[in-house]
Amino acid sequence: MKYDAIIMGAGHNGLIAASYLAKAGKSVLMLEAADEIGGATASVRAFKEYDARLSRYSYLVALLPDQIVKDLGLNFETISREVSSFTPYVKDGKDCGLHISRIWDDETEDSFQQLTGSDHEGKSWQEFYSEVEKFAQKMAPTFLQPLLTRSEMKAHIGQDKAWEYLVEKPISEVIKSKFSNDLVRGVVLTDALIGTFVSAESIQANICFLYHLMGNGTGEWKVPRGGMGALVKELERVSISYGVQIKTNSEVTEVSTDSEGVTVRTISGQSYSAQYLLSNAAPAHLDRMRGKEFKSSLSGSQLKINMLLKALPRLKSGADPKRAFSGTFHINESYLELEAAYVTAKNGAIAEHAPSEMYCHTLTDPSILSDELASKGFHTLTLFGLHTPAELFEKDNNEAKKLAAKRCLDALNSYLLDPIESVLAVNSDGSVCIEVKSPLDLERDVRLPRGNIFHRDLSFPFKEEGDEQIWGVETDDPRIFICGAGAQRGGGVSGIPGHNAAMAVLSKR
């Protein structure tokens, strides 16, 4: 049988592409290398003795457009967090914390006052993010449309001043000019660094910042009810209802095209043909299967630590842990600490005062726990280490992970009354419920090149003048499209490249 389209990789983007195509009446075959679908967005029972399903590799949801949920009729819910972030710090020998609510309130204002001694920084925060939100409200809807050029996007947004500091100049300049407090500067900078191993002086940081703040025109990071696995499960249901055929344990090893279409061969020797191929794999991985040379990109820099707790630890500051951990909890993420960690990693070492951030999924959505665990007060905790590039793990991955994890947890413990180790759930063999994933583990487990969660260097969500791309998913072969994170406008857990690749195919006559 010759299909209209073959989708390579059954992650969330591939499932979205398949669903749009099948809904339009196309015959679609999806080939997945693993024995289950979901890729990096799958939820798993990471600690076998406990009924808790964690999103092992992925984070929250910000960029998934409401339009995709509506178009495909997805029964999928995301939940707003009341607390945006909490950043512990020590001032004059006293433990304190910068609390920022999702919606500006008196508690947030008082927290800025306590940190800085005036209302200037708080006002600057409100002004800056108000401008960013206006920018996002204009830019975000274009993500599901054909690419605009740089000049078209600038004219469409109509905020020349914001355009200059968000697009044209390193984001470090606006952070330093608008904010004077080092801790506040760092909280702003973190959105420009997650998953990206660059200095604040790099334009790559601007691109990362945009992807983190553009989602649905609000930039809000929401908690997926049931974890990211709930999205995968719902996408599987919908795609099958539209007629998509899904074959697991079907790793594609070779891709070839001719005037008749595309042919793929799997590791088992099976061959399948279609008019078009949509690849959810990283572009470098696709190039290897096509026998092409591929361009190297930035290494991934994401250390991920998943934990199961039997209770939340108390904070030295006296802040309520149920509030502090429900938002993004920043550790050693002042501006200077972040830049110092980058320089240290660039020189081949793991920062002693490792910067990281984390959140507790179960404070917003306890449904990923069994009723028994939830009733006993168990919680999950997910930590992301910054500036931990793949190169730091090459010599000895296991030892480097131990060192990186120790430094991240030591940094966390410096703000806790209860060391995190004292509240970790314990298995029957005495081991604690903690797992550490380095960029090399991400490369091995879910085929992310060098552990890069964006598949390759991020690019701005517009094209340069003269670029002939239409949707940002095209390759040098008119029958092959990228439907994964490596597409233009592909970064983040978004589904956007899946939608756009499907639109590119449906526009063909």
C-alpha cells in the first residue's frame, strides 16, 4: 500500500501532524522506533514501587496553541498556577524569598520591596512584562500561519523599541538597563537560557526568551492535567479515530525519494512508500538516514532530576512550601551566578554553585499520583540544571551526573530546613526515589542530538528576506518535511511544527 503520508516518530508533534492529515482525508502511516509512543513527552512510572507517573523528559505546557486543541477536539486540560516563581536568597544574614504571583498582587509588590528596598524594581518588572505580553499577543498567532519575513513581522508587531531589545540586540542589554538588582535580573534571564548553552550576550538567548514568553499570547506556563502523557494518550485516541495507522518497534533506518514519492526502510527490513514523509526526528538524524552530511549544532545543556517525595521540605525563610514549590523555584539563578556558571562550564567544569530551577507538579495536579500516595502527602519534584552541556558528561557520564546532582541538591539544601534527601521516598531495597538524566542520556533514550531539547539551534519565528520557505518545515527535498522541534517555530512543547508540516502537505496539489 502506498500512503499519502508517512510520519516518522510518534511524539506529540508527529501525532498532531498525523491527526490533521487524517482528518483531511489523507491515508497516514506512523512509524515509531520505541515500543511505545510519546517520545520525550511520554509519562512513565519512573519508580516502579510507587504509582506515580512522571513526565520523565519534558516540562510544562506554554506554547501548545489553544487552536490546535480546538481543531482536533482534544480532551486535554491545562491548569494555571497561582504562583509564577519563588527565588530564595539571603539578605543581611536572614533567609528570605522573592515571591512573584502569576497576576501581580500585594504579596508580589511587598516581596520586591523587601528585596530591593524600593518600589522601582517592581514597577520596572510590570512595565517590561507588559511590553512583552503586547509583543506576544501580536507574534503568537503568526506561529500557525505561513512565515512572515523579518520586516513583515516587525511591521505586524508595531513595537519598534521592544523589537530592538528582544530581536536586534542581546537580551542582556535590556535586562541590565531595566533592572538594577542582580537577583531580579537573573529571574528574567532564566527564560532565555533553559535548554540553551549560551551567554546572556548571545542572540540565541533572545530566541529562547521569545519561545518561552510567546505561548498563546500570554506566555503562561501551565500544568498539564495528568502529565504530558495525558496529551499523548489523547492525541493517540484522536489520530486513531481519524484512521491513522501506528506501528511501534519500527525504527526507520533509510529514507529515499524519487519522482514517484518517498520510500522508507525500517530496522526489520520492511519498506513503506508514500507521497510525502514528515519527520519528527531531529534534522541531523534525518540527514543521516538520507545519507547526507549534517550541520552540528549547540549541545544540549539540560540536566533533569526527577524525584518522588514523601513530604515537602520546610524552607529556612519560613515560606509555605506548598506555595514556594508550586511555581518555578529558582536556585542560584542571579544574573552573575548564571553567567559565572556558563563560563565555568565553557571551561570544562561543573559549577560549584550550580544554578537550577524546579517545580512540584502534584501541588497543582495530584492526578499523576495514586489516591493512596496523594492521601499520604507524597509529591513529585522536577529539577532542571542549567549550563550543564553534553561535553561535561563525555568522559564519565555516571560520575559527572553524580557530581552535577550533588551540587544541584547541595545548592537547594542551603535554603531548606529539611535536607531534600531526608524527604525522598525510599524503595524496599533502601534506595531513594531520584533519577538523573544528562544530555547524553537524552541522546541515548530519545535520540536528541547531544541532548538538545530543541533538536538544533533555535531560530527566530520569522524568515529572512529572500528565504523561500513557506511554513518553516521544508527541506531540500520537496517530498520531505520536518514536523518536530527542529523546524522553524518548532522549539518547546508546542505541536506547532506538527500543525505546520501538515498544512505544508495539504497545500500541495
